[in-house]
Amino acid sequence: MNLKIEEGWKNQLSNAFEAPSFLQLKSFLLAEKQRGETVYPPESRIFSAFDLTPWDQVRVVILGQDPYHGPGQANGLCFSVNPEVPLPPSLQNIYKELSADLGATPPANGDLGFWARQGVLLLNATLTVRAHQAGSHQQQGWESFTDEVVRRLNDHPRRLVFILWGAYARKKAAVIDRGRHRVLESPHPSPLSAHRGFFGSHPFSRTNAQLREWGGEEIRWGQSEKSNHGIH
């Protein structure tokens, strides 16, 4: 596995990379490769979330579960796909809520890299998956690694907004100090659950209102937005 990762994150996660669970994970991924399994995202993109959002630039964290498992979809950022790939249903619903929440024109494609470059860490709990087999790399060591990522984020010198969509992400937040950071929770944007409270949850305007309250810059979520948004 290519362990090239942004220097600030590398320093924060040095112990995690040496943990027995991570060494087992590396062995598992090597075995997958030797068996000829197709694994997504490509090895060079596994740590894209960290590379596009350096440690000292994190302002917002969105937690996902698994990478997409179809050809060409996963690009190392949760909920994001490569620009030429059709929008998956969850991302379609995220864009619907974005438009309703901010009056914003959603991004032109499914690549959320421009969110990441503004300080939005788009973190999956499991960073790899076998082609066409959802959840196939769960319980192999990634969860321990990303648990440590969340613990490090909880100790971040900056106050952060955590956006948690769905039970899996909310469970991951047990270590977050809610007195210091802002935690926004709702059902998952999947078509199975979006109508149970994801739609109408206003995650984007609430995040920007919190960032403003802390004296920070807002995130530009869409192509165009109205100028005034209060907390809903």
C-alpha cells in the first residue's frame, strides 16, 4: 500500500500507521492484490481526503461509510465520484438538499474535491472496497485507523463542524467533544432514508452559520448561493 500522505496528517497518525491492526490491514490489501482482486479507489487515491484537506486546514468533517464499488466511481473522498461518472443516488439527494437549503446551483459534476480544498474533510470509515462488493473491506483494520483519525480531529486546535449522516457516522462520533465542536446529525442521504429527516436538515447553511459565529470563512458549497443564511 502506498503510504504517501500529507505531512501534517502523517505526523498526527504516525502511531496509527504502526498499530498492529494497520499492519494486518496492509497484509489483507496485499493479499487482495495478489489474488487479482480489483480494489477501489486506485491505490494512489486511497488517502486523497487527507491530501486535499491538510491537517492544518480542516474546518468541517463529513463522515461516510464505504467507497463506491462501481468502476471509476471512488476517488478517495466520501460521497464523491470522478467528474465523468453519473451522480449516485445519495449524492443526487445531497445536491437536492444543497439547492433547497442555500438556493445554490449544485456543482456541475460529482467531484467534491473543491469542497475538500476549502477545508472539508470527506472521510469514509473504510477507505477501500472490493469491486462490486459493498462492505467487503469492513472489519479488516480501517475502522481502527479512522477511529484514530476522529480522535485526532477531536483534539484539533481549531473548533470543527462534524456533519454526521446516518447511524454509522453517528456511532463514529462517540469521542467528539460536543461542548467544543459543533455536531450536526441527520439520517443518511440514501433514497432509503433521506425522506426520514435528511431533507430539510439544512446542513450547509447551519455549517456556514457556525463557521461565521466562530469568525471563520463560509464554505462555498455550490456554484452560486444567496448571501444571507441564518441557522435553521
